Amino acid sequence: MAEELPNPAGEADAADRVAESGATAGVDGDVPRRRLLAKLSEALRGDGDTPRMVTAARAARQLLPGDSEFGDPLSTAGSDPSHVLGRQLSALSAEQPSVLGEIGLSALQVWESLAGTKSGAGEREVAILFTDLVDFSSWALEAGDTTAVELLRVVGLAIEPPVTRHDGVVVKRLGDGLMAVFSEPADALEAALDAHHEMGRVEVDGHRPRMRAGIHYGRPKTLGGDYLGVDVNIAARVAGAASGGQVLISEAARERLGESPLRIKRRRFFRAKGAPSDLRVYAVERSR
């Protein structure tokens, strides 16, 4: 009986089939998961990192939980160890694509998904808070870098503790402002109002900065430790329309508040580029 020899061509064909299937079928696609896994196993029986085998491993990531594109600049923009390692693996894979590199990214993809589930992160409804300082750039131009940095340090100490105290998370610092997320608009609002109170004590080189804030409630896209999408843009536009010392909230945030002891008054004639034309906003302050 003749001995059967390995068939590289057959393995290549299997890899092609996996790549084609993975491009059109995810976990809930038309191709059953077990069939796709069987094809992947067949494709990976050979030695070496042929382009077809790398493509097969990459396509198989569609079967795994989490972001199947994990490894690109957006998904690895955070400072978590998984993001740092993901950037390093992606850089190596760009220079020398390999099955091992794809397996490493697959593991990080699943890790990110599990971590998000445990922490409650992911695509869920959150209150998004933006703050910044009115006319900071003009003042800093005259004050100089040293004084401007000193001011930003003091402002950070005034704004960030209220965010943490009300169970918020600072997503990113934006020069003279920040973006934070909260589970509920009520927490975001209390944090913003407390921050305004603390800002009343801030003075650097005779300058008293004025903070403005905006809050929106929605379901942004989470990616690489950041939040993206239309709801984030709306929150930023709402904040940009506020005046110094003012907190504005969107209709979605106001509805979530329910009955509130705060003074809430609709802001008339609101218009902001990049925001829905029918967006309603409200100015909020504590009752005296």
C-alpha cells in the first residue's frame, strides 16, 4: 500500500476556504462554527507561516468574542497592558506576518472581551461629561507656559476629585478640560456642579478661570479605552454651547433625571454644528 504524503496544496485550499468563510460569517453567520474550526485545524497542520495560513488564522478571529479587529491603532490606544502588548504585536506582525502573531492578538481580543464583561464596560448607556475653560487659549498666550501649566494643575485638583467622588471615570484629559463617563446623569451633574463650586476658589496669577460643562446620556462605542460616536460628539457640542460657570444637559440626560430638586431651565435657540437640529438642552443649577 502506497504511503500517503502531506499535501501542501490541499492545506492551501483549506486555508482559502477558511479565509472566504471568515470574511462573510461570524459567530452568528451561515457557516457553522464547528465546520470553520475544522477547516482552520486542517489549514494549520502544515509548517511555516504561509500567507494563506496567516489569512486563515486572521479569519478565524471572527469566531471569537470581542473586537475581531483588535490590534489596530484605535483598539490599542489605551494604556492598559493588553493595549501596550497589542501595539507591540501589531508592529511585529506588520513587519513579519505570522500565525503566532495572530494567535497572540486572538488571546488579547478574548481577554479584552472578558475584562469588559467583568468591569461592566462595553457598549452600554452612560452619561458623558465634557468640561473646559472659557477663553483659556487667549489667556495662556499672554500668561505663558509656566503659569498656564500651573493653572491647569490647580484646575485638575478642583475638577477631578468630584468626578471620582460621584463614581465617574476620567476617560481623557483634553488640555484645559476633560471627558468623563458616569453610570447615571445625576452623578455626572452632581460632579459638574461640585466642580463649579471648587473652581470658585481657583486663582493663579490674579486670573480666575471659568469652567463650562455639558452632559449627554447615550450609548457610545467603546474602543481601546476610549468612547467614540455620535453621542460623544453631542456631549462635546452641548459643553461647547455653555457659558462660563454654566452646566448644560441634553434632553436625554434630563429625562433620565426624573424628579429633581435642581433648577432646570430650557436653553432656547440652541444650535451647534454636528448636533441634531432638534436637540434640546437645559441649563441646570442648584436651588438657592
